[in-house]
Amino acid sequence: MSSLGAVFERLRELHKVWRLLFVAVLVALVGLNVVIRPDEAHFGWDATPGFFAGFGLVVGGLLVLIVEKVIRPLIARKEDFYGDI
């Protein structure tokens, strides 16, 4: 029986396979969105195939930028904030 560390090491070695698998699944889901259409478009753009995948990508990227540029400076502490007492 292998240890948990060995399992994680094996998964790390296969990172390119995992990345390819995730990209293939995402491409397949966007491709299925061309065939399987939403019942009814509520707005103009959500009838476009792959709209929600692109929307999620853009909003996720914006959230990362907001956290990096706005939130992090508000909560960041100096490197020696918890220094020796």
C-alpha cells in the first residue's frame, strides 16, 4: 500500500495529462452548448454559444484583479508586523 505522499507525487508527475483532460472537458462542454441550446434567452448575449464560459472567465479574472489591486493593500501587513516581542 502506497503512502499519501506517493499518490500526490504521482499526480504531480501527471500534471500535463490533467491539464489536457480539463481543457478537453471544457472544450467539450462549450461544444455541447452549440448543440444543446438554452430554453429561452433572457438577455441578448446569453443566446450566444459559450457565453457563460466566457462570462465566467472574464468575471473570474476581474475578481482576481480587484483582490490584487484593492483588497490586498487594505488587509496587508508589514513583513515584520508579528515581529519579536
